[in-house]
Amino acid sequence: MTNTQLKLIRLYLGLTQKDFATYVNVAESTIAKIEAGFTGVSEVTKARVYRKFDVTENNSEITRRNNRCTRTYIRIHARN
């Protein structure tokens, strides 16, 4: 899971960084640092997100959707 993918999941859910952090049981500062690119998504954070959504990293549907969302996000922001 990349920083962008984590952010896209949060945005898809319509949650603030604070609410998403609470939802996946990590510090709000952790989400902010990940989204700002100051740190990567740790294995612990990744596991908490996957556990919350009852998926694994190898879940092909989630991977496919994340990849498509990432490409769309990059295209939109490349225009700006």
C-alpha cells in the first residue's frame, strides 16, 4: 500500500484524517505524515487498514481498485 492509496481510501470513505486515524486505530499524526510523504505506510498501519476492511494485500479486487484510483489521482494532479 502506498501513501497515495492510503489517502484515496480515506477520501473514498469521506473521513477526515482524525476520523480515519480513529477508525484504523493509529495516531492522527501518523496519517498526516503518511499523506504528506514524510513517512511510508508501516506494516502495522497496513495491517490495521487491511484488517478493518477484512482484506489482504493479495486481494486482487482491492489491488485492482487501488491501482486504478492511483492512476486517476496522478492524472488529475498532473494537470494542476
